[in-house]
Amino acid sequence: MADSFRKIGIGDDMKDGLFYVVGTKFRGSVISNIILNGGWYTIYIKKDDVEQEWKSVKETVVTFKEYALNE
């Protein structure tokens, strides 16, 4: 089963890391989902109702994660 996250930080430490947050907009797209599956975090983007994989990062590289809260 895959875990879903709201935010992840990538890098050696939280201060200098890159952060990806669901809902962040860029270049006409929005980060729609962050999933951990099989040792990889996959970041999905959505544009014009089309969702696609954008980036994948190995689990061992991620230094910070915040779970998505399901209402």
C-alpha cells in the first residue's frame, strides 16, 4: 500500500533542502500528489485535468515528510 504525503523535503538538512508541497503552483501546473511506493517518493503534477509523474526521489534522500490528513 502506498503512503500519501502533503509535503516532503529533499537534501542533507531541512535548512538547505528543496521542499515540495501539494497545491504549489508553477508554470501553469500544480503539485497534485506525493506518494511513497516501493522505496521511491513520486511527485505528481496536474495541468488541465491531466495528472502525470513529475519527479521520483529515492526514500533514503528525503529528510522531512509531512503526511496528508484525510478528512
